[in-house]
Amino acid sequence: MTAFKTIGVVGAGMMGSEIALEFALAGYPTFLSDQNRAAAERAIERLQGVIDRGIARNFWSAEAAEAVRRNLAAVDNLEADADRDLVVEAVFEDEALKRSVFERLDAILAPEAGIASNTSSLSITSLSAAVSDERRCRFLGAHFFSPVSRMRLVEVIATADTDPAFADDVAAILTAIGKTPIRVKDVVGFAVNSPLHALVIESIRLVEEGVCSPADIDAAYKLGLGHPIGPFELMDNTANSLSQSVHEILYKAYGERFLLRQMVAAGYNGRKGGRGWHRYDKDGKRL
Ligand SMILES: NC(=O)c1ccc[n+]([C@@H]2O[C@H](COP(=O)([O-])OP(=O)(O)OC[C@H]3O[C@@H](n4cnc5c(N)ncnc54)[C@H](O)[C@@H]3O)[C@@H](O)[C@H]2O)c1
């Protein structure tokens, strides 16, 4: 048994809904909130497709669906989290919004409860300033990867104020739900995004210089390096605008970089829009 018995997840989008799913699958009573109850309920309904696919591919047993039904519930708003032991925040990547969520959580949670932010790019130290001095020792980053139900890695980012015992407890519950936590300092890009985007940027440069096509670079990474997906396929799947904003953040922190402006300005945002580095039909199938 881990230090946390009940879990709250705030933000029922792509990340938050699957984070909640993972805790519920592992047997933790988990409560999911969004801007209103209907949004959280819709997110739980959408998870049925993820569960069905997981069972079909033998990731999970049929009892998994039952565990989720038993353990996962939508709540009206984050104020329902007053008696949670750990709350994971996964709202939009907007510092002011996240700070207001942390202030509200800080006001209602028991003193021994903790907060973990799933931010990809904001400073955990800066976010932690939104909570009281007393709570700061129980505040850290827990950066999950998409799709959460498939990706095992979670970066655990402590600040100078985080109690090491709290970070150990969070790492322990992440292990208990089947994830592999790694400890990372609170630096821009943490441990994964900066090297990932260095690779992405270098790949874009090769296309600009006419060395190789996006399709050939994707093939090179998959067939030559054993990556499950190529950099251009990855950008198209997650949206070029997301890569652009990550590049801008890395650029501010680390200096000169190629920014993905042309593609985004042209509206070639990736799979969802039908065109990115590759072209897709209306069902998102690669042409
Ligand atoms: N998408 C990724 O690949 C990825 C990977 C790792 C981390 N993250 C981070 O996870 C977080 C969420 O990203 P996402 O892709 O799930 O976004 P998303 O847009 O799919 O979901 C965000 C959710 O937050 C909800 N929300 C907004 N304001 C709220 C409020 N006041 N109270 C409750 N809910 C509120 C929205 O309604 C929405 O459902 C971001 O910080 C993002 O940087 C994303």
C-alpha cells in the first residue's frame, strides 16, 4: 500500500483522463474533475474506447473495465477533492490558470495532502509559489507521456522545497500503477523534451537543406534506430503548433533554434487538419 489512498485529477482532457484511468485501473479510488461535471463525465465515456482497445490488445484483462467502473468517478469541480491524499493537475498549459487551480486546491486540501503538476514546460518552482509555504514541501511535477495508457515513463520533478520523502511516496505510487518514474531537476524541457526536440530540429534542418524527405527520415529513425515512430510522424500526430510552442520555450532558455513557423502559419498542423509533414484522408489515415 502506498502513502496515498484516494486520488484527484483536475483536467479531464487527453492527459488527465488517462492519468485518472491508470490510477483507477490500479485500484485507487480516483475522482476526475474538469470545468464542469458534464465534461468530466464525457471524458470517462471516451475512456471506454481506450479500455476496449487495451483489452483487445491484451494490455489489460477484462476485469480492468470492472476496476475502472468501480474506482473512477466524475465530480462537479475540484472543490470535491477536499479529502484526497494526492491531486494531479492536468489543465491547459497556462501558468495563470494552473496557479489559480493550485490556490483553490491549497485552500481545501488537508495539510498532509500533496499536489503534482503534469505541466510539460512551466517551471515547477514557479508554479509551487502559488501554494502556501506549508504546502510547498508537498508539491512537485509528475510529467506523464502521451498516450498515458501506453507510455510508462513519468518524470518526477522536485523543487528545492519538496520534501524528499514526499517525492519518494509519489515515485512509489507511480511504480504501483505500473509506471517507471525518473528523477529530474527543474530545468526547461526536463530530461526528455530538450533532447527530443534537438532531434526534431536537426531533422527539420535536414529537410530544409534538401538532404532527405520527411518520409525518409521517419523511415531512418524507425528502421535504423528502432524508434517506434519517426519525428515527422510524431509532430503530425501531436500537432505542429505544439512543437512550435515547445521550440519557442527551448529557444528562450537555450538560445538559437529553428522555429517551426512556416508550417504552422500555413495551417499545416498535422494529422488532424489533413496535412502536416505528411498528408492524411478525412479519417486521419496517411495517404
Ligand atoms: N498533450 C501531451 O502530449 C502532453 C504530454 C505531457 C504533458 N502535457 C501537459 O498536460 C496538461 C494537459 O494537457 P492535455 O493535452 O491533456 O490538454 P487538453 O486540452 O486535452 O485538456 C485540458 C483540460 O483542462 C480542462 N480545464 C481547463 N480549465 C480548467 C479548470 N479551471 N478546472 C478544471 N479543468 C480545466 C479543459 O476543459 C480540458 O479538458 C498540460 O499542462 C500539458 O502541457 C501534455
